[in-house]
Amino acid sequence: MTPYTLYLLLLALVAAERIAELVTARRNAAWSLERGGREVGRGHYPAMVALHTALLAGCVLEPWLADRPFLPVLGWTALAAALAAQGLRWWCVATLGPRWNTRVIVVPGLPLVASGPYRLLRHPNYVAVVVEGFALPLVHSAWWTAVAFTTANAVILKVRIRCEDTALAESRAAAPLVGAAP
């Protein structure tokens, strides 16, 4: 198999992972809404979905159309970073349990989670998104895709994090952090 064929296989696995995320998110959205959760930030969600779809399309098209080579040092390093990002993402999913979602849905009265990666970072899932969005294209030298996604993602994440932080602040009760030390 050629390096590009192997890269396409990797991208197919990432696409399957995205479908698993959406299934999980849909299930978790139902859980949150049943408990009085309210969704905010619907306006930026379609742009976020389009950007993540464009990332995968760019990863497929740029190496093929621009005849990008597989550069072993860059490719293997980027693959390791992309895999680490996946690990961090699923650590976030496991830590948040039914609260994790691709949408911003906040259940009033639930305390903030301060365990798992959330004890180290305020927004670890977005760290995973940033790392993966830059690294995945670089597995096969898709420089333009890495830069374009990273730039557009910075704009969307600025909106997304502000939306999420505002929603959490508005719903936060006087409850303690889950997993926080006494």
C-alpha cells in the first residue's frame, strides 16, 4: 500500500470516529434535555460542522491535488500528535459522561466537573481539537489544510468558548465542583 492509501485509511477511521462522536452526542443531548438542559450557541454550530467536514475533505484532496509527499519525520510526529489528541478527546468524553456534547447544552444546577483532564485544563476538548486539526493534515504534508483549518478554527473557538463559558456561568449553582479536593 502507498503512504497516501494508508493516509486515506487513517482518514476513514477518523471519519468513523466522528460518527461515533455524533451518536454519543445525540444520546447525551437527549439525557441533558430530559433533565432541563438548554441549548445555546446554535448559530455557530453549522459553521463548526462545516469546518470539521472541510478539514477531512482538505486532508483527502490537498495531498492528492498538490502531490504532497509523505515526509516520515513530519508524518510520524504528526500522527503521534493526532493520536494523542484522540486520546485526550475520549478522556474528556469519559470524564464528562452524559454531559459531553458537540453542542452547548447546559443542565442547570449541575456542578462543574473538575476531575480528569478538567483538573488540568479549563477546555481540554478544545486543546484536542486544535492539536488534531493541525496535526492530521500534516501526516501527509497538507500544509494549506493545516493552516486554513487552524485559522478558521481559532475564530470559531473564540465564539464557542465564550458561548460555553457564558452558559456555564449563568447556570452555575452554589454546588461544589465534582471531583474537587475538599
